[in-house]
Amino acid sequence: KSAPSVLPSLLLCDFGDLKGELARLEDAGAEVLHLDVMDGNFVGNLTYGMPIVEGIRRHSDLPMDVHLMITDPLAYAKPMVDAGADLLTFHVEAVDDVAAVAAQIREMGVGVGVALNPETPLSAIEPCLDIVDLALVMSVKAGFGGQKFNPVALDKLRSLKQSHPKLLLEIDGGIDATTIGPAREAGCDLFVVGSAIFKKDDYKAAISVLDDAIAG
Ligand code: DX5
Ligand code: ZN
């Protein structure tokens, strides 16, 4: 998938009409879906697991970028792959050996991403950066949609872009028409968006405003 791209986050969507939401997102031009899996333990919020991921797979052919905000990512990695995940991103704060976890997910035949919260230093993910496909720089603390953008993410993106120019860079949290441009300038490729799409009635218009802001 060629970057840059806006990835709708299925956290604030209407789960009572998932099929309709998927159709609206595809019609709006979404090319990749971002799925927020939370366990009520690693973060203080609980969302969904394999049955929903599998249900989304049945109603959409779009690649699924699964953001695991869970205490034991390896315990659910294989079930998520079986449910149809194309890329699994785990949080460095949840694991002891970041390179070993990345390598084990890689062996499952999917893309691998590593995520870090705003308070976590880049040095924490350094040991796995040559193994992973993507680094997910959180611009809010993982757990909830609708939080305020933390610009510390921009410094991390710039630094990663410089040290690992081929790594895909993704940002998540508080991305809207104002923050997406600076994230692009900092070297980001993939922009996860919740509120700035799902709080709007017209997803196509919302995504095109974001695309325009990326283009500058
Ligand atoms: C937060 C999730 C995000 C969230 C983004 O923990 O990882 O994907 O849905 O939502 P907004 O765009 O509202 O910050
Ligand atoms: Zn996310």
C-alpha cells in the first residue's frame, strides 16, 4: 500500500451497523482499516476481539491494521491472524523483550508494528526497529478516542524518519485537519483517525478534508 493514507479507526463507529459503516468507509475511499483492540487491563477501556475482527473481514476486503492494546499480545496474535488481521501492532510497554515478540509475530506471516505511548522514549522500541514493518507513534495515551494531540509525537516521527528512512511511520490520536499536516511534515505515512471522521455525517467529505491537509 502506497503512503500516505488516512486510516479510519473503528472505535467510534456504529457497531450496531458495522456492515453499513464498512460500506460507507469504502465508498468514502478508505484503503486500510485500523482496528482498536483493548482488553480493559493494559488500558482502562474494553472494546472487541476476534469475533468482530472476523466479522469485519467477512464484510470488507480492505487490509486490517490491528492495534493491540492488550497486556499479552502474543497470547492473541495467532487468533487475530486467523481472524483476518493483515498487520498486528503491539505496544512496547506491554512486553519484556520487544525484539522477540516482533520476531514471533513476524513468523505468523503478517505485517508487524510496534507502538509506543507518548511518555515512552524511542529507545524502548530501538531493539526491534530492524524487524518490524511499522512504528506506531501514539499522539495520545492509548485507550480512548477524542483525546488531545500531544506534539511529542512529532519529535519522535522526525527522529525515526532520520534513523530508519524505510520504516513505515504511523500516528494515532487527536489527528484532524490541523494536526495531520505537521505529522506529514514530520515524515509520517499512515494517519489513524477516529473522531475527525466518525463525528462527521459525511465520511467522504471528512476524509477528503484530511487528504487535502496532507497534501498541504
Ligand atoms: C486510541 C486509539 C485510536 C483512537 C483515535 O487509543 O488507538 O485509534 O480511535 O481516535 P481519535 O482520532 O479520536 O483520537
Ligand atoms: Zn489505534
